[in-house]
Amino acid sequence: MALPVEEWRLCAARRWAALEPALRERLAAASLHDTLRLGCGLLRPEAEAAALRRLCRRARAGKEPAAARFYREEGNRLFGRRHYGPAVRLYSQAASHELPGSPEVSVCFANRSAALFHLGRFEVCLEDIARAESHGYPDRLLPKVLLRKAECLLCLGRLQDAADALSVVENKIAVDRIMTSPTHQTLLKKLSQLKIKIHEKESCPEPAREACGDIQKKSEIWEENDSVSGASSSLSLNFDTERGRHLVASQDILPGQSLLKEEAFVSVLCPGESLLLQDSSETAWDTRVTNADLYCHRCLRQLLASVPCCGCSYAKYCSQNCADMAWEQYHRTECSLGALLLTLGVFCHVALRTVLLAGFAEVSRLVEWSHHDDKDLHNPEARCKPPSEAPDTRAGTRGIPGCNDNGQYQSSYRAVFNLLPHAEKHSPEHKFLCMLSVVAICKELQEAGLEAAVLNRESSEKWSKPKTHEKTSGELSPELKIMAEAMLRHVLQLQCNAQAITVMQESGSGDGAVVNKKPVRLATAFFPVLSLLNHSCCPNISVSFSGTAATVRASQPIPSGQEIFHCYGKWQDAARHLERSIEIVEMHHGPSSVEMGHELFKLAQILFNGFAVSEALSTIERAEEILSVHFGPQSIQIQELQEMKTCLLALPRSILQRT
Ligand SMILES: [Zn+2]
Ligand SMILES: [Zn+2]
């Protein structure tokens, strides 16, 4: 899902193969700027662009009232069977397809509030009732919803509010005077029951509820680094031509110690597979849940009752606040491009969001600066050398790329821009695919009239002159070319610098049955500070995530002077692979064989490094049991296992609970 869909990759490959050999050669050797200059016109409206448009029809990101009806009926069906959790999800899907302001959307919220009530999620239920009311819920259905509101307030112990809500219902019933219908009789019965309940509670108040969520803050030793934001003072930023920028322990570090805390500069939720698997001819909608249904589009918090975007069916948020913030920061530009972004893959989406967050002024400043640099140094790799004109600053961090004038390295667009694109390591075809994709996005922005939204964010006088390019078809405006160049750079950077945000997700029905937890890739992000860490297959740190924030901890003792290494490899895959091979080892050598002990030891290390806490602990125990029989309790392996266990158990509660 990181790359564009296969059909588009093939389309770009055909275009590449059909180019004049001389042009291919020039493109292969071109700088990013020249790649765009040469390649911009190669996306032909009647050929590649049309093919892409056809592919986009498969990705359903727009609002479809027919889909809304389908999801609502499915939701009702499950509600009838008391499957309230899945019903909540289906009502959410229904709401995301309804046109904003339509009475239907209020019905979705009202239905969802009923399911939430049954799940005991009273606070969220109240929010949905408020949404239903504000979206024009039909008057004749209102008493039922208002009674639910009173019941919710009662359950939350807000007696006065509950009593107030009840008197509203009573007035309403008195005014409406439709006493004959059976639903009305039920309502009246319920009303009097609730009145009695409120009265009972008032005369016999419950003991004050203890303040919940009394989280004891673990006092961690944390002293912030002077030159790297978010990093611990026990690290230092170094630079040499061989390793580039890297972080080194400036003092002995203990396992479990926090080394880095960073908020993603940008992150994009990875869509679920099923969003693209559907054929356009298919009429049935998919009820499978995807990441887009489960996590907030902006902050990645787990969703219960999502707030849909008012323009598309794809973006769903944990709150109105997140929806508003996302709209302001990037979604007003992205919203109508949903299908295109799903088709072109997450890397292109991250690239677009990165330039939107940075703002045009900053993007153009850095793109221009990179042109000066290109003239001096044709080799992009050479840019990681400190500028030779400032040799006197080499002792500090001032000459290190990405650092600001005070020698500080921060999670900023400047730092993101300075991550190496390794343009020379990508195949010319791949670069071409990325270029065509980025141009397709920019052309779409131009055609959809979104250019102003892209550029106005921080527009200066220089750029606010009237646009004359919009009418001439095909050609991108100079400003959008700058954005495209930056985006191309970011797509290429992501190949080496993309950080996956993973969570442990429960698989299974969730209806109380035994569930498995497996790590899932939730989002793709730029973490410029985290990116300072070089890769090793034997990392000495591990990364854990909470929302869009990453925390790096030492996974083993790191002596002063040692480099800090991160494993960008997919430890989850390694773990699954090893688990399968363990089954085979067990069959061949027996469950308590020394071979089995060694395999479990390896697995424990991988799980430990991936901070899969509960899995790691149980694997450590199994390995310990077997290896102590073979080598005795004093052996090095046993000692290492015990150290891992101690480290895991000493982790703050928040991590233990999440995994
Ligand atoms: Zn959110
Ligand atoms: Zn939207």
C-alpha cells in the first residue's frame, strides 16, 4: 500500500519503455529539478491521466447515499441481533456516506447512540444524541431519543440533568398529544420508570465516586538534549562522511531508559486493503472494517463513534476538534483527492501532506536553496558533508545538515527536507513512476481549483499574483512545480526514511471469544529525529508508539561512545517467520530440546526489541525453562533472558497495558 496500485505501476513502466532512449538517459541522470522539468509533460491527458482516472473509480472515497442506506440497514440487522459493537461500526459507515445536513445523517447518529447505550458507553452516547439533535433529527422521533438521554444521564449519576431531560420529554409529549400509538404507550411507561429511578437515587445517594484514572506518574530520569529536540541528554549528535549524521551514547545507558520522544512531523493512516479490492462493477458494499474505520484520520486514536468528514466518506475522526484541525491543516486540499491518493499509495499521500503542513513559503525556500546546493555538488550524497565554507563550526553541530543556525536539530520541515533522498539509488523507472504520480496529484490540484488553497497558507506578495496558468491545459504553474519537486523528493526519501507506526490489534470477533493480538501497521510517518538513527539488524533500541508520538528506549545496556541503532526491518515479519520455523524444530527435535531452546531465545530477542511485551514475556519464560535444564541457571543465555524480563517488567504501565 506504500506504492501505487499495480495497474498504475505497469502503466508508468510502459510509458517509460516507450520513451526515446536519449530522453530516458537524460531522465536517469537528471537532478530532481530537471526530472520534473523534463517529465512534467509526459503525463498525457488522453493516455496516462485517463487510465489513472479509471483506476480511481475503484477506490471509493466519496459520499454515496445508496451505500449509506445499505450500511444503515446492515447496522439495524446487527442491532436486532444484539451485536452492538459491529452495529456501531456500521452506523458510523452509514453516517460517513450521508450528505451533511440531511435528516438521514441524524438518524445514523440516533441509531448509533442506541447501540452505544447498550454497550454502556454513556458519555459517547450523549455526544451522539447531541449530534442527532443538531443535525435535525425528525421531531416525531425525538421523545425516544430524549428518554435515552435521560437514562444516560441517570447512569452517569447526573440526577439533576436527568430530571431536566425528563421534563423536556414530558412537555414534548403533552404538546404533541398523540397518545394512541403503542410506541407512545411504551414511552410513557419508560418515562414513569425513569422518574421512579431518579427519585430513588436522589433519596439514597451513592457514595461519591472515586476519582478514576489516578495514574501514578513514573518519575523517569529525563534531561533534554541541548542540540537535538526530543532527545535525551545522554546522546550526542555526530557526523562523519561514512555514517552521515548519527547519534552516539555520551554516557552509559541502562536498558529501558528513554532516549527519544518525538511527535511525527507528518503521518498518514494506512488504508485497509479492502478499500481498493473492489471492482467498480460490483454493487455490494463491503462491511469489512479497515484501519480507516478503526482509527482517527488525524491523531490515530482508536475510534468508537467517529465523526465523519463533511466532504468524503474516507476520513473519519475521533472528535469534531480533530476533524476541524485536519481540515484547517491539510484535509481541505486532500478531501476531494481521496480516490487518487488511495490509488497512488501512502508514500505519495505522505509527500503531499508534508508540503501542505510545511506551507508553500517554507517549501519554496528550501527547494530554491537545494538548487544552489545542486550547482555546487552534483552528487546529492555529498550534501551530507558539512558546508566547507564553515570549517570552524565543525566541532559543534552547526555545520550538520538539517540543523538550524543555532546548531539545533529539531523536528521541522527543514530537518525533513534534509533527509537523504538517495536519488541515485533508485532505479530510473522507479523515479519516473514517482515523478508521474506526483505530477498527477499536482495536475488534479490545479484542475480542481485547489491551487489557491495549497499556496495561500503562507503566501507572500511574491506569489499572490493572479494565476494565468489555470486555463492553459497540461502545464503546471511554476508554484505547483516547486511543490511537485518537493513532493518527489519526499516520496524518494520515504523509501529509506519512512517510519511505520504500529499497534497491537486484537484479531477475532471481540465478543468475549479468545482473541489474538498481532502488530498492525497503522500509519506511515516522518520522524526526522528518529531518522537520525542508522539501521542495524541488531538494534540496541526499540520504538513504541502512542497515537502519533514515538518513544525510543534502550533495549540493552549501551556503553558510552557506542552508536545508537534502530532496526527499520520488519520485526513482526521476522517474528512470524521464526514462529513457523519453531513449529518445525519442535516436530523434529521435541518440545524441550536444546534446539527448541535456542529458537525460543531468538524469538524472545525479536519480540523484546519490538516491545511486544506480553508475547516476549511468555516466550522468555518458555526459553528459560528449556535452557536452564540444558545449561544450568547461571548460563549467559539465562542471564540475558532474565535481564530482558526485568527490563520489560520495569516499563511504565502505559506500555504494558497497551501491548
Ligand atoms: Zn483524533
Ligand atoms: Zn474529506
